[in-house]
Amino acid sequence: MTWQRVVDDFRTWARVNSPWVVHFNTGSCNGCDIEILATLTPRYDAERFGVKLEGSPRHADVLICTGPVTRQARDRLLRVYEQMPEPKFVIAVGSCAISGGVFQGCYNVIGHIDEVIPVDVYIPGCPPRPEAILDGVVKLLGHLKNPVLEETIQEAG
Amino acid sequence: MNTIQDLFTLMFFPGGLFVLALGMSYEWVDRKLMARVQNRVGPRWFQPYADIAKLLVKEEVIPADSNRLLFIGLPILALAGALTAALYVPLAGFDPLYSFKGDLIVALYLLSLLTVCTGLAGANTTDRFSLVGATRTLTQLFSYEAPFLLAMLGPAVVARSWQINEIIADADGQWLLIVQPVGFVVALIGLLGKLEIAPFNAPEAETEIVAGALTEYSGRGLALFRLGRHVELIVGLTMVAAFYMGGVSGLPLFVLKTLLLLLILVGIQSLVARLRIDQTVGLWWRWGVLLVLAQWLVLVIWEGVQA
Amino acid sequence: MKLDTTVPQRFVVPIGPQHPALKEPGHFEFTVDGEQVTGASVRLGYAHRGIEKATEGRNWVQNLYLLERICGICSHVHATAYCLGVERLAGVTAPPRAQAIRLLVAELERIHSHLLWLGVAAHEAGFDTLFMYSWRDRETVMDILEALTGNRVNYSANLLGGVKFDLTPELTDKIYKGLELLEERTHQYVDVVTSDATLLQRTRGVGATTREQAEELGLVGPTARASGVERDIRTEAPYAAYPDFPVQVVTATAGDLEARFVVRLQELFEAYRLIRAVLEKLPPGDLQARMPRKIKPAETVSRVEAPRGELFYFIKSNGTDQPERIKVRTPTLCNLASVCVLAIGSQLADVPMILAGVDPCFSCNDRMVTVYSGDTAHTQWTWKQLRQYGIDYYRR
Amino acid sequence: MDTQEALKSAETLLTDYPSTRPEENRLDVTLAPENLSAVVSNLVAARWGYLMAITGLDQLALDQLEILYHFGAGAAVLTLRILLPRTPIPSVESICPIIPYANVYERELGEMFGVEFRNSPNTDRLFLPDDWCSDVYPLRKDAVLNEE
């Protein structure tokens, strides 16, 4: 039992400290995307927390989505999500990703991200500041760290 | 020598786990220095450990259209090659664990095994980025391998031996980089090429072909390849430091010299843009090979005259 | 292994819609022969949201906020073009102080956009240090914009009939200080892009476009100016406060990527100069003029110079509080077609550079439009054919 | 070139067609669809400005579609307007043989308003999704855009 506990703790520690991120724009205005990129740059430096922006969905743990989902982007979003190996998490960045934002009701917009794939963390803002994005990532990690919460997530999921 | 002691040296110290730990620490130093140059804070000290551990516990997706055996086997082979190579070099300032005549050649080729495996791994999947990445990896292998080998053979000629042990004994205390500057520079730049870091990172150019040959790898396979790369970094640094910087006897001297080399590597890495693959090949065959060959000629003649 | 060697295969490398070189979704397919690109095609629409249709269901004020979100990088120019057009339709002129502040924000935005582009282009070239440095300095502009308008992106500084924010003396000081720092850094960047050997290997002579080709391809903005096409709406048809603060157009002749780097960097100096001029001679007065809620039926054309080139708005009112039709033509649309033409015959490694060279902005583009497919004979031109075509074209 | 001079020269180029001056810097010329190619050729031959955009307008009340070709030279804006019936799918000669880069504007228009461009080198769908119904033109005023 205790050995299992140690292994679990170690696994959680590794996951919490090494979130590799892949970014997908599903029809965003660029504002959020640029702010996500800004989190990597000297002032915010997400690498401090082990965050690494990866190109290949196969390498990534966290999918960051921006923008309302357009008809054309929907299939791609699903494909990117499916390409990611387990365990995987999704962060929706920006008002549009959360609710469709100003683009609600536009004919080529299907809706928000969680109508297509399950979302773990929502980061509001138009666009959210880089600090807010970092905070969102850290919140996600905090979630993983707390085993009680993790259990509830697993039960629910 | 008894079996238990042998096993210990192979598995834990100074082979095996120790090499892996050392490799990851050096990887951290590399990333941290790079971040500092770029005005960033950079990763925490345990970052590479966390990365590898996370990758190891992550799901490994095996693409349906690739050869399963190769897909799983290649990363293991790559890491094994790098770890074996580590046994022949004076790691952490200790004498090489195993030594025989001609082990220099064996060590160099075991190091290349990693690159070949990476290339094959890329070619094993039908992903287009992987295929382009594999082509580039192998193209680059053919471009830097010969000059790097020649650069490594310079000290061997002086020592008149193909045995790493003897070369180091011969070079101990003399900074060969003063008498063989061309060899040193080519070896250093060859190391950049071997490790596929800027400006020779075209095989994994993120903006063109995502992650190159390893695009389809996730989880354990990727972890093993990365570990292999880290070990390669250590072995490469050790060899260059030992051959050209007056030996690495003793841990403090080893750390000092290899870190100095790493600092130079980071400096180059942060000051250059990525070369295109055709430019890389051109650079090596037009300049690298010719310069090293010229120096080699001088060395051989000089040795001949002395003899 | 599985390659069938009996049939000559088209080996297609897709770039996008999810791809590290493009932070935005566009989808390119490049047919390659080894490392050589032999064909190119584009498929856009991943960010097509249908904004033009949406404008017809919202009133004039709501549309301001919608149109501002066409693009997160050049949000202010979209709002400016829209406001100027609507003001003209309504017969309202924004007070001079408002016009000057519009210019100020537009130039600050140009600085942020060009620095952003410099970073992204450097990243495409694998020069991450330059990327990090330029984005570090970009934060200075972002701070100024945030202090001025309260938001880092989508500033919403514009209102119909004026602007929302005024300048305070502290802000003016902050801007002066920021500009000083940026000016010094920009000199360094000019040094780097014109002298760094490895970067020059990736930029000099790559994607070169002659003046004729640039006109033929319908290029706009800095991309066209790097080829010697002296076209800049700020001088040709000055708007906002540009008549009072004239702009010097920066051009180059080489038309390659290096020239595009240089032109964009030189435009930064011009932007610094303009901002200083505005700060020194900021006209006093009100910030807003009254706007009617409904606008009588009319049509107008509004053009502004976005960081990427000419932005075109066609606005038609119908006497209600909602527009009859708003048509937006973004600069990226004009420039993007050139990527496919320029990519053919170049190295795969140069493609992201060529793409970055036009500073594409897909969200601008897709709000309504585009594509240039390589499947027709049209885009499969070689340089020679293209040049020949250009010559014949002007002989006719 | 001065704005007024530019407009004057455009007027002389297009004397055969009825024109108006809706704004100080604009000249609107109404053409019959069959004259379009000739007029555009004339403008290009005279090197008058460049094509800035093509706008579609749905005049539902008149049961007509209007296509506006905007040309710019400095501050001067010349608009060529052609009127087409709304149904069946209206057809107009493509200007791509004269101005190649007009292709993207035409394709946009074709997709959004349902206009057919004859002799166009490329009429593929531009940016609407691949599974978009082929007979729905979103920017027409009476388009039924069902919500999913």
C-alpha cells in the first residue's frame, strides 16, 4: 500500500512539474494566442514552472484552446485532442473559448470549446493577461496535486 | 573482479544511473544558461528529471502503420548505445571502466548509433514530418560525422594509439587545443551537430517539421531518446575536454572543464539562427572536412619527422 | 518501407492548422521533392467566423466592439477604419484631440505589431534569442498601451465620434521613457538583422520580389514597400491626424526577407518620431463629438494603413441604427497569395520564413474570405513564367 | 497625382458610362455587366490605380445583386458598379485574365453571394467549411443560416 502511495505521489509530482503544452487556435482573433506566446518570453517565463510549448500533440500533456470553435476547425480540434496521449488536460483561454464571446450566433461558429471536447480549466478575459494564463496553468497543476480532488474528477469522469 | 562489483559499476556508479543523472543535470545547466542568456529565469534544477519521469509514466501511442517492434526497440537500442559508449570514456574524472585497443572507434560509432536510431525511428512512421525529419537527421549525420571523427583522431595521432585511455594519458596536462586549434573547433561544432542543437537543429526544426523524426513518439519512447541525448551530451563533453583540454582526472577538474565547454556551446547556440540543411552540409564538407584534413596532414608529417 | 517507388509520389508536407510555425490556423500544403518545394496551396477558413454577416444584425455601437475583435494584433486600426467611415456617413467629425490620440494609439500598435513580427520571424529562423529579446522589449509598448487604455490587447480606445481615453502628464512621461529605451534597442536590432551571418543566410535573397512582381501580386504594406512600391495610405490618403503629422514612407529595393526586416524596423523609428511629434503638439479640446443613433442611407469607403498594409472598409447605411453592409478587406489577403507563388522553387526550410515575411494574420483574413489554391496552372508558375507573364502583361 | 486630377482622368476614361460623385474623393460608375472586362482593361492599360476590393451588395428590395469593384489611386476611389438579377445564379465575366490577384476577391464573392464568374482560373471554395450546403449563400439577406 505504502509503496503504491509513493509511486502515485512520484507520478503526480512528475506531472505537476512538467506540463508540456500544445496550442490550438480554433478561430480566435489572435489576441489570446499572442498572450499565450507572451507567457514564454522573458517577463513571464513559463519555463520556470516547467511549461514547455511543444509542436506535436503527441508530446503534450495540456491542450490550450483559444477562440470560438468554427465549423472548419471542429474536426481538427477533435483530431488534435485524440492524438494526445493520456493523461491529457484542456485549458480554454479567453471569453470566446468559454462562451463564444462576441462571436456568439455567427453562422460559422459552432460554439465554445466544451461543446466539442471536455475542458478542465477556463481562463476568462478578452484576452486574459499572461499572468492569468500562468495562473490558470498553475490552478490546473494544483488540481492534480490534490488527490481528493483528483479522485472526484476520476469518479465524475 | 567479481560479478557483483561489475554489476554495480554498470548499473549504478559510475555507469548506468549515475550517467543518466549526470546527463540530466547537464541538460538542466544547458537550459538554465540558455534561459539566462535570453533574459529569462529558466527551469528549476529538477526540471529534466520531472520531464523524463512524466514521459515515462505517460501513455505511449504506437501509430497503427508503423512497425511495432522497431517502434519500441529503437529507443532502447539508442539509449543502450549511448550508455555503452559512456563506459569507454573517463566519466566524472574516473578511469574508463573498460578499455581495449581501438575503443575510440567503438565509442564514436556507438554514439552515432543514437542518431541512426533516431533517423530510423522517424522513417518507421508514415507521418510526413517524421519522414522529413528522418531524412534531415541522416543527411546531417553524414555531414558532421566525418569531420568530427577526424577531429577526434587528431589527439590519437599524436598519442599514436586508438585507445581512449592511452590518448588521455598522453594528452594529460597538455592543452592540445593550443597546438590543434582547428581540431578543437571542429570537434566542438561537431558536438553541436551531434546533439542537434542550434545552429544545426534543422532535423527537429520546430517551425518547419514540428519535432522532426520524433514527432510521433510519446511517453516512454520519447523519454528514452531524450535520455540518450543527455548521455550523449555528457560523453561528448567528456571526450572533447579530455582530449583537447588537458585531461579530466578528478571530479572537480572534470566538472570545471566540461562546464566551461558547455558554456561555450550555449554561447554559440544562443547567438546563431538555424542553418538550412543544405547550408549545414555545405559548411561541413566545404570547410570542416578540409580544415581538419589539412591539420591532420600537418600532424602526420610532424609525427613522421619526429620519428 | 511502405513507399511505392513505381509511382512518382507527390510528397505533401502540410503546415497548419495546428502547427508551431503558425500560431494561427491556416492550412498550407507544400508538395516537396526532397527539400525543394514544387507546389503550394492554401486552405483558409479555420478562423472564419462570419463577422460580416454578424454586423448586419447589430447596431452601430455594438459593431465597434465586434469589429475590434476581428484581429487581436491590429484591433485599433480596425476600429479606427470603422469609426472614420461611420463618422463620415453621419457627417460628424471627431475633435482634433481625439484624432491625435487615434494616431498615437495606432502608432503604438504599429510598434507592438512590428516587434511581435520581428520575434516571430526570428523564431521561424530558429533564432530564439532574438525572439526573446524583441518580445521582452515589446512589453514596454504593452505597458504603455495598458496604462493608456487599460488593456493590453483590444484596447477599445475608439468611440464613434471620438476616443475614450485622454493623456495625462504622467503618461506622457512614461511614453517618452519607453520610446527612449525602444529606440536604443531598435538600433541594435537593425544591427543584428543586417550583420548577423547566420540570420543573413536565411534572409538575404530569400523570397525576393521585384517591384513589378509586387505590383503584379497586389502586395500591400511593408511587404510591398520592401520591394520599392511606395504605397502607404498614411501619405496617400491621410486620415485621422495624419494630415497634421506627415509620415515619411520607408522603402527598400531588394524585396527579399532582409529588406522586409529592415523596412519594418525603419518604420519603428518613424513611429517613434510621430509619437513624439504628437505628444509635443497634442491639440487641446474635447475627446468626443455627439453621434446620432441612426444614420441616413449612404455609402462610404474608409481606408487606413494597418501595420500589415492597407485596410479597406466599405460601409453602407440604410437609415436605421444598424448597417446595411460592412465589407472588410484586410491586408493579409492581398499578401498571402504571394506566399504560394514565392514558395515554389524554394527550400522547405525557407517556407516558414517566406510565410512570416508577409506577416500573415489569419484571423483578420478569415473573418470573410480567401484562398489561393495551387491546384490550378495559375500557381504552378516558375519564376521565369511569372516574370515573363509580368513583362507580357505590361506590354499589352 | 492629385485626387481631383485622378478622378478627372478616370472620368475621361469612362465618359461613355453614367457616373456620379457620391463623395469628394469618390467616383461611382454604373456599367452593364458585359462592359466590365473592357472597362477594367482600359483602366489597367491606362495604369489607373489598383484594384482594392470587390464588394457584393444584396439589394433584396430590387431583387438584384450589385457588385462593386473598388479601384484606388492615392486618395481617389473609383467604384465600378454592376447590377445582376438575383435568380437564377447570376453570372459575370471574371477579370482574373486582366488582374490575376482579383481571383481571391471573386472567389469570396462567389461563395458568399452565389455569383458565377465565367472564365475564372479557380472557383474552388475558399473558406466556408467543406460540408457547407452548396445552395446557401450566407451574405445574401434572405439566407437561412440554421443554428446547430
